[in-house]
Amino acid sequence: MKRISTIIILLMLLFTSMIPVAAADNQLVIPTFSIKSVEADKTVTIQTFNFPANDTFVVTMGKIGTRGVGGIKVDTIDSGSGGSFSLTFKIPDALKGLYQIAIRLESPVSGYFAYNWFYNNTSSGTGGPGPSLPPGTFPTFSILAVNADKNVTIRTANLPANDTFVVTMGKIGTRGVGGIKVDTIDSGSGGSKEFTFTIPDALKGQYQIAIRLQSPSSGYFAYNWFYNNTSSGTGGPGPDFGLSPGTFPTFSIIGVVRNQTVTIRTNNLSKNDTYVVRMGAMGTRGVNGVKVDTIETGTGGVKEYTFDIPDSLAGSYQIAIRIESAKSGYFAYNWFYNNTYP
């Protein structure tokens, strides 16, 4: 069931899971933070960007790969006037000696969150946004073409200059983490570039393949996936779907009727596309969730939809919701409190 309703704008990311803040001019703004410096086993200093004002954030740290979810609470901070500010946190005893540590800031009030990671050695500028890219800007890439079981061609956007990226491929759902190394590339002048990579023998015959670019020096990363069949324009940005390279669909939660419906508002929705809508338990990002609807995007852009909350999730405190297109490869996800709002 679909119906029109109102309010906010939010991301869904692919590669970075951060909730956006709606700026006064309705531009999409994402709270992020970079790692400024580290004193091994002692402290980490971060620099925030685009943080919402007058909010409270719980700071947690955990093992690499956890994104700080369920980590050790190290502090609670007030964002004050928001925007950009510097903070220093103590590394908890339980994490001392670890090579890499995840750190997360999440608000129990607004639901905004951001996460990053750092090398636990005395250093500066490791991980996340750095001087080579403007605050809140991240590298992305789209799938341009595929030769089944042979190679895949990608086009980057916002690639940082003078950086080195390890390219890995893996099974769908892995985001390329721990995948098979297929190449190492130098970004040169950065920005938009095209690369072609050979599909490894171990992944030949796979229906879908995840691909990841990650820099061991700057910490920047991006990931995507593609159908392993001869094609062009599958997955990611493409002219048939009306989105430019580096642009992705997102959606915000604008209304909830407890245990009954949720209403979303999209941003950058690809045109002439079809999305399956799923809901699932909190933390799943809606992956393999209960299918609740299929939507046709038409002209794309900003649209509002209302979906029924499935019986199996009625009574849940928080619910994940995901829209994903098998046609273009675009996806976005979010979550909401299962309480009537606004």
C-alpha cells in the first residue's frame, strides 16, 4: 500500500551507513568525522563535520569490522552548536594492543550516527575523510560493463589524489571485505577514472559478485556489486536511470503509525526503475527482510511512499527498511522507531 505524507531527508550509503542532516537549503548533509591523531593505547582525536546542533551522542569503541556497534562506551558528548569540532577520547583497556579499532558516535535522541576506524599507533590523519577530499566527501564507483567470468569495468567518482587502493572481489553480501585481491591501483590525479579488473577463477560462475576498493594508507574505501553476465551499465550510476556518477538514492522516515505503517520520502531516486521494499530486524539493514512492496519509480527524484509494517515485526522497538533494485543495482536503507510519529 502506498500513500502520500510529509517531513526530512536521509541517506543510505554503500558504502558508509551514516544518517544525514537536512540543511536549511534542503541539501543532503551527512554527519561524519575523521581521525586527526592517535596516541597508541591512550587516546584518539577526531574532527567532526556537519554534526547536528543541540544533540547528544554516545561514543563507543570496538574491534575492527564492528563499526563500533555494541562496543565499549567511552564517553557521552553534547554537540552544542554542531558543525565541525574536535574531540579526544581515551582508548579503553579492553582494546589496548589491538592493531585497528572502530569508533562510533550515535545519538539515542535523534538517531543520527557516524563511524570510522583508526590504526592504534601514534599517528595523524589515518582513516576516513582527510585533507585530500572535502569534509563529508567520499570516493564511490559505478559498474560500467561486465564480461561474464572475464572482467568488470568501473568508473570512480571523488577518488582522492595520490592514493593507493587494493581491489578485492568476493561473494555477494560481503561488500568485498576479506575478498580475493585482484589488483592494486594508484589514483593519480583522483576524481573520475575508469579501471578494468579480471574476475578471479574462484568467483567464475557466481551470479553476483561484490567488489571493493580500499586504501591501506588513507583509510578511504568504496564498494559495489555486479551481475556476472555480459552487459553494460549494470549496477551503480548509468544514463538509463538518470543519476550522475557518485550520486545515489537515499530516503528519510517522515511518518510512522505504530505497528501499522511507515512513510518515507526519497531523494535522488533513480528513474524508470523498480525497487523491492523489505523490512527486517534492527541491525540487518533490511537485507533478506520481509518483502512488503514493489515500487515503480517513474520520473524518480523526490517521492513519498507508505508501506504496511508486516505482522512478524509488529511490536518491535526498531525496524530496518530497505529498497533495492535488481534492475539498476541501486539500494538504500534506513531504520525507524516503531512509535507513532510525528
